[in-house]
Amino acid sequence: ERLGNKFDAAVEALREYAWPLFAGTLTTVAVFVPLFFLSGIVGKFIASIPFTIIFVLLASIFVALGLVPLLAMFLVKESTHSAMEDSQERIMHKIKAWYEKFLRSVLGNKKWENRFLIAMGVGFILALCIPGFGLVHSIFFPPADSDTLYVQVEKPQGTALGATDLSVREVEEILYSDTRIESFVTDVGEGSAFTGSSASGGQIANITITLKKNRNKTSDQITEDLRKELAPVTSATVTVSAPDNGPSSGQPISITFSGNDTTALTETDDKAAQVLAGIAHVTNVTTSTRNDSSEFVVSLDTAKATSAGVSPLAVASTLRTALYGTKATSLRSGSNDIDIYVKVDLNSAYTDPSETNHASIDAVRSLTISGTHGPVPLSAIATISYAPAQTVITHEDGKRTATLGADVAKGGNAQVITSQFQKAMTKITLPDGVSMKIGGETEDVTKTFTEMIFALMAGAALMLGILMLEFNSFRQSFYLLLIIPLSLIGVFMGLVITNSSLSLPSMLGVIALAGVIINHAIILMDSIARIGKEHPGHTLNDVVVEAASIRLRPILLTTITTVVGMIPLSLASAEWGPLAFAIMFGLAFSLMLTLLLIPILYTRWPGKRVRAEFAARQK
């Protein structure tokens, strides 16, 4: 309307906002570039996010500077406003008039400005202390509702498959009566890969549960219910778990003991498991030594065996036949071959052929071995003892390790539990040569958040370089970047209000927020510089007030549309809800920072060059 021609209006808009939009887009791109350098599985997990956002932002430059002005020239009609548009204009005019009046009363009022700046500083410090106060917990990835649950049934090492199956049937009877379960699949003899269990054998089984879609409880709530319902099953150890969200990182709580003495590691691991199990909100405690068993150790006296005419091969063959059997022949039944195995009857009281090797140490000693001089009792040429045995030996950095893990029950937090565990372990003296390392979610959170902070700092450094090129002023660039850390006040307030945790998605929201809020401040600062040149007779306060009041409407509307656009994401997924909350509350709070803090800083400390320019104009 001011220029009277749509073509001239489009050209004028490009002339005024081309460089600010270009600089704003580059600063947003800059804050996402360091995310490419995040290490480990987290870096691979989120690699597509910065890649997508960067290319979308680069494409948006061409849309904003090329397509939008062209469409506006052909589609915008020169017509009178409707009643609704007139009403909107009146409302915006009243808001603009109020804001302009308020800003004029604030600028130059040192007492009010001091109170505001002190409030921002105190608020920033308190916001950083919120996680320390326990108002916001730190987790790697927030839990999300899932349609699948996992149950693992485990008995002592060496248990026969049939005995494990009986315990599984106890669990299945309870699951059959749960109306929230759509179906389940049982696999006896093998652990579930989805729970990180690679164990197999007759002592273990897993059940994969599919929940109904129209249930009235979340998967986490059902998991807690099933743990209580399956507690009466005492014939085996039964654990219930939900699938991990985000990149797989094992159990939330993980402790590793390392050393060279296997016995000391096992004893320490067992003691630590008792300590961990006694902490509130801890469930599904597991140790790497839980599958350890015992074995008969046969130490052959080679001198006695040689004099008796018995070879080590004969001893080994006899023991294998006694324990596992030897194929004697096969019978043909139709199109099938049936293998026949011969075993030594070590257990005369057996009721099933699988129980013949359930023997005592005396039964093994009484075995006879065929030699060149006749049968020889095994006890005459060997020493048979009973000793503990490890099914798996793991090493890390050249040392043997034993691990301890656990899940977190509803209402618990992995980092809080780990802190309580470390405090409790200070009362236990570790054996010489044994060291403890904390891993799991605590390690993931520490590593990820540290890298995220460094990525944000690297992005801020790149943004500072772009802003310096745009405004040729370190002071003005610093003012713009200052709103990024101060926006954390709104972010943490939002996490507290929504009862969300500080997690990987919320940290991504902070990084995205940094790129969004800087755009508003860039255009505001550019408007201040442009209006200052166009109106040489204006005072510094007049220029700042006019620029801020002109940018009020677009800043307010873009903030509202962004916040409203994030609402569906905050409601649709508990996994990515914290990202939406971080952007929504951080952006809403940054509205005050952009429209109030930037004008206060610019008018109070404009710098010698700007102050001299306006002083010369007044003369």
C-alpha cells in the first residue's frame, strides 16, 4: 500500500530483507553442522536430522527470496480489507501502540533496566541448577509407549529343557488371563536378542508379548503390572522388560568390574548385586556370572596311567561316552533314520534317559577305563575334584571383567540410582587389583550431553563469524548470541511444567531453538541499522523503538505459528515430546528476550561508534 505497486513492493522487500534472511539461514545451518561430528551410535542415530534440516534450510532461501515474491505479485489482490482483516488490524494496532509506549517507558529507566538484567542473570543461574535440584531428571531417551513386551525365564545352569518348559507354562497360564495381551510367542532354549541376551541352553526361555491396540494403560504401566503378577512364579527367575527407545545401549544401569583374579571378580560382582538390589526402583538385576556353574575336574596322573596301560585318549573317550553318549548304530523307519546312542549309567535312579548323567563325584570316580593290562578304576589313575566353572570369560583392555546390570522401575531414575549405588559401594572395600567402572545410561548421558554442549558451542562460534560479517560489530553480534543461553530459562521452565526429562531429544530441541531465535534478533538488529540510516534526525531510542515496533507483528506471528505447529509433536510421541517442549517454551521465552532485552542492551551500551554517530546527528 505504501509503494502503490506490487512489483515495487516485492523489490523493496527483497532489498530490505535479502541479507538478513540469508544471514539468518546460514546461522541456523551453522548450529546444525557440528552435529555431524557426534561420535558413536548416537552420532549415527541422529545423522539424518542435521542432514535433512540443512538442505531444507538451504532450499528455503530460494523459496523465500525467489518463489514467495513471485507468487505474491500474481496472487495477492489489491482490494479492500474484509471485516475480519480490519478487526485483526485494529487488534495489532492496539498491541503495537501498547508495546511502543511500554518500550519508551523502559528504555533509559536505569532502575527498571537493572532489575530486568539482574532477573535475567539470576534466572539463568537458577535454570542451570534445576537438574541439580532434582526438578528435572536427566535420562538418555524418554520412555515411549510400545506394543511389544519381553519376558525372560531363567533357571540355574544345567537345568534340563523339560524342567524349564514347566516353569514357562506357569508364566503362560498367568499371561493367558491378562485381557490386555493380544498374543505371545514362546521360545524355550534360547534368550531374546531384543533384550540383549545371547544366552542359550536348556535353562533359559523367552516370551515375546504383543499388546492390544485399544488398551487403557501404557506399556510401562503394563510392564510394572506383569512384574507383580509374575512374582509368585518362584521356580525360575522371571524378568519383564520393554524395548529400548532410541539407539540400543543395553540396560540403563551397568557396572563393570575388571581385574585378573576371577574369584575376586565373582565375589565382588555378587556383593555389588546385593547392594544394587537393595536400592529403591531397581528391578531385573543381572550379573555376568549368573550362568556360572560347577564342574568335575579330572586331573590325570600320566605316570600311573602309563604303568596301567591307559592312554589319555581312552580316558577322554570313556568320559564323553558317560556324559554325552556315543552313536552305536541307526535304525531305518520308513524314510527316516533313528540314531541309537549308548551311555554309561552313572545315575542308577534315573527315570528318564536324559537323567543318566546326573551323577555324583563318587559315580565318576567308580568309572573303569579299559587298558592294555585290563580294566582300571578311574580313581586309581586320576584325581577327581569339584570346582566352579565359568561359561563365558570376557576381557577389556587385557583384563578379565564381570558386569552388573539392572533396569529402572516406574518412578526411578538411572542417574539417581547409580549415584546411590556409588555411595553405598564406598562402604565396601574392593579386593586388590579389582576396579569399578560405571557405564549404562549414566555413561551415555554424560558422553552425549558433553558432546552436545561442545556442538552447541561450536555452532555458536560459527554463528558469531557469520554475524560479524553481517553487522561488522562484535558488540552487536554478542548481543544477538546472548539470547541463546538465556533462552534456557524458558526451556527448563517448560521441562518442569510438563514433567519432562532432560534427554537427547530435548538437547536437540535446544540446538534447533538456537537457530530459530537468532533469526528474529538478526532481522530486528538489521531493522535498527536500516531505520537509523533512513531517519538521521531520530535519537537512538526513537530508532530502536520504531524498529522494534515494526518487527513486533512478524516476530509475534512467527513465534505463535511455530509454537502451535509443535503442539501435535508434543502430543503424538512421548519419545520426541521433550524436543517439542524445549522449542515451544524456549521460543516463547525468547520472544521477551528479542523484544525487550535486545533494545535495552543496544540503547544502554551501543558502543562508542554508534553513540558518536547519533551524537553527531543531533548536532
